[in-house]
Amino acid sequence: MTDEKKTLIIEGKEVEFTNEPNLLEVIRKAGMNVPTFCYRPDLTSFGACRMCVVEVEYPNGRKMINSSCTMPPEAGIKVYLNTAKIRKIRKTVLELLLANHDRKCLTCDKSGNCDLQKYAEEYGIKEIRFPDKAEKEYLPIDDSSPSLVRDPNKCILCGACVRACSEFQGHSVLGFANRGSRTLVQPMNGRPLGQVDCVNCGQCAAVCPTGALTIKNETDLVWDELNNPEKTVVVQMAPATRVALGEMFGLPVGENTIKLMNAALRRLGFNYVFDTNFSADLTIMEEASEFIERLKAGENLPLFTSCCPAWIRYMETQHPDMLHHLSSCKSPMSMLSPVLVDLVPKYFNVNRENLVVVAIMPCTAKKYECKRSELSTNGKPDTDYVLTTQELGKMIRGAGIDFKSLQPEENDSPFGEYTGAGTIFGASGGVAEAAVRTAYEFVTGEELNPVDIKEMRGTTNRSKTVELDIKGTKVVVRVVSTLKEAEKAIQEIKNGTANFHMLEVMACPGGCINGGGQPRSCDDATVKIRRADGLYKEDTELPFRKSHKNPSIIKLYQEHLEKPGSHRAHELLHTVYENRFAGSYKDIK
């Protein structure tokens, strides 16, 4: 017996619905839309902004105004999206928000990508009937964070940032304070963002529909370096950036633009273009070896991956008693930078004092990571600047480069060659899968075939446990994304119920592909899937798919590092962690 078909009418069109959580998702499934500020598919419905209101006619003829993000779909109802009454409500909401908003749009970092700005234009708001924000007291801008800037004068109280912090990270750094017209969103006790236990993941900025939370922009600093003829500026870019940057230039979501990025970066003036995928392979060489040693000794298990700086900060501030579980490996970015600092002057006849290392990352927390004092050489940071995918896109636009019409270019050798294992680092499960591909062959001496471990993949399921058999040895791997899921795994370890040997953690839902520095994609739940698909596609197309098969990695060990875990490898590629329970950023320069 089949379930009875359930339908409703939207603007005269019959639409079938199944398990959609709310009426808004049914509207979008039907190829239509209504505006919203507070709704995000990955977060609980809040119904705060009232922009998504629709007029609903019930079978008995009764009509009501409802917010479509909080109303469950009901069979037989008729839904109207743009009646005169509805449009009047939305315009009034917009006018009220604008009246309380700092409207310095020309100097706002979200200009051109701001939902309030977009809807004001779409609804033809030319005048505002209510008192201007200029008549009210302005609150100070908070730029104390190394990664983010908070401007409370542009906050519309949609609560998306509060929910993202709580529901993704279980951390609740941001919350509502005061009541009525004095209501604010702010960090705990009104302290600056740089003085609380923020992990810098940037998910709050990713869901913010206005300029209230933005990425700390460092493009002007990088332009200064590029325009200095005495400087040699090298760049590396993370795997997740290549499947997201194209979205800013109208290319399909998930399209791999790495060769266009190489060309664009050279047009911007970078002297050498390398790839963080190279050091992702390097990370696997070290991390897989470290995991095997721990597994044999039965010590400090489960091993925690250490690629995500938000996760590292969370451990240092919330669980310093468990730091011994973290791999001592630096992240791929922070592995490649000291290698470049050490070898670029020798390979390319460059003065070290004039060498500038820039990293293009999907992650706002990388801005914090590069400033950590232990990730420096002789007092100078190994990575001088981190730009997010968004910032690189703005630089390309500002330089007048037609990204889509560029001719593809290869990156520079020897730090540009990589395997498919390095590529999949950008998606949740990718680090663990890459590590297993190499660990299996290190232990058994046999080829792993097939190399795909699809049970570790997936951007919607935020926690996966996979059991593997390595020639009779059972290895259990837990893969989680978001710190909320990581906390559950930590509690299992503390209460003695954990059954896994490795824990891969990425703080952003779905992994780096959905990092806080990526182009905004909050309204489309399929974006993460398409970006991940783009990485897995490149994995299958590359000549080598296991990190230890990378010829340039093999040569690097032969000529400079000897072997994984050697003294020299530890000097360049490993680090230590500290108890930072006090919280503020005393650990950075």
C-alpha cells in the first residue's frame, strides 16, 4: 500500500510535498522563492525577520499570514507569495530594518553581497518613513579578533550567527543581550570577540545577511607586497578553494578552477604559484606514520587529526587535558610555508628577507593560525598573510581580470605536484581516507585496491564511524564535522565508551568546502555536495591517488627530510600545543 500523495497549491500551481521541514522548502522545491534573512537550511527555523511571510488560504476559506520558514506544509492549502498585503508587510519590515541600520553601503565589506541591500532594491525602497540610525548612538566596531570584524550597527537581530555558533559548534560565543530597542547580539558579557573563546571558524560571518559580521580583510596588505619590487611573493592555495572560487564569477558550483586560479594569481603579480595539496600529501606521510607508531604502541589513542585550526583552538581552550591525543603534525598550510621559507631561497635564488608567503584558504581560522608564535622561524611568521577565497575573488575583480576567459596554466614545481589524496583533504572524511590509503600500504607492503573508501564520505551526515581491516588488524575511524559532534566524541573517550582509533575533526559543517571564508552559499543545501563532488572528481583524474606515490614528495624526503618522523621532519613539519584555557589571544603575534 502506497502513501497517499500530498499536494498544496502555490500561486495556482499544484505542488507535491513529502518530508520538507517547512513551507519555505516546498516553495523552493517548486522553483519559486520568498525573501528571508534569518532562515538557513542547516539551522533551526527561527521566524525572527518575518520577510518570508506568505498568505495561506485553508480549505474552509479562512486566510492567514504565516512565516513560511516555521509553518509545516499542509495538504489542500493555497499559498500566495506576492499579494498586495504581503508585499506591504515585507516593505514595512525592510523600512524598519533600514531605519535602524548603518547605511554606509559604499564602504561596507558586504556591499554587493548583502541581503538587506538586495531586497531594498528588489522592493523599490526609495524612502524610509522612520527615524534614521544617524539620530541614535553608534556602537564601537569590534576588530579585536584576528579573523573577524563585528559591527553591531549593521546587525538586524536575525539570530543566524547565534544559532550557527550554538548548533554547529555547541559553543555559544554569541548571544542576545538586553531587551526591546536595546537588544544586541554580542559575545559573552559584552566582551570583545578577541577576549572570548571564539575558535575563528567564521560560520557566524558566513550566515550573516548583512555587514554585521565580516572577514577581516587583508587584501590591501597583500597588494602592498605585490607592488613592492624588492619582494618575491609566493602563494599556496588549499584544495577547497578551487571548487568554490568560480562561483564568484558565474561558473557552476563545484567546478574545479585550479588552472584558472594559477593564471589569475600570476596576473595579480605573484612570483611563484604553489599548491597546498602538495603539503597535504606531506601531512599524510607524517600523520600516517605517527598513527602507525601509536597503534603499535597502543598509546595516545585515538589519534586526533590536526589540520583544522578552529579544532586546535577548541582543544587548547576547552580540553587541554586531552592535547596528547592531537597529532603533532602541523596543518598542510603550516607545513608548506616553512618548506618554502627553507627551500625557495635555495631553489630560486631569492633573499629570505625579501620572501613573502601568502596562503589562499577557505578558512577564516587560518588567519589566526598563521599568527601563532610557534609557527614562525627566527621570529618571522612562516605564513605572512592568509586570504580567504572571498578576498581572492575581490582582488581578481578589483584588478579587472576576466576570470572566465583566462587561459589555464599549471602551477610551479616542485611544490605544486600533488595526488588525489591531497585533493580530498577539502571535504569531511578526506583526511582520514587519505591517511588510510597510505597507512594500509605502509603496514602491509601491498597495494590498496580499490583506493576509494566511500563510507568515510558525505557532507550531510556529520558523524560517521567506519571499521577497516588492515590485514587482520581492526582499525576504527570516526569522522566528524562541527565541534558539536567533536564534543560528543570527546565525551565518549572520557566516559570510556569510545571504540575508535582515529578521530578526524573539521569544525565547519561538511569540511573546508564550507569554510567561513568561502563564497556565501547559505540558501542552497546542495552547494556542499557539489563542491565535494568536484574534489572527488579531481581525485579520480590524477595520475597518483596516494600521498606516498607523489614523486615530488619522494624527492623532498630523499634530498631534505630523510624519512617521515625524522629529526629534520620534526623541525619543519611538527609542532606542540599548549593549555590556553585563559582564552584570549596571548598566543599570537
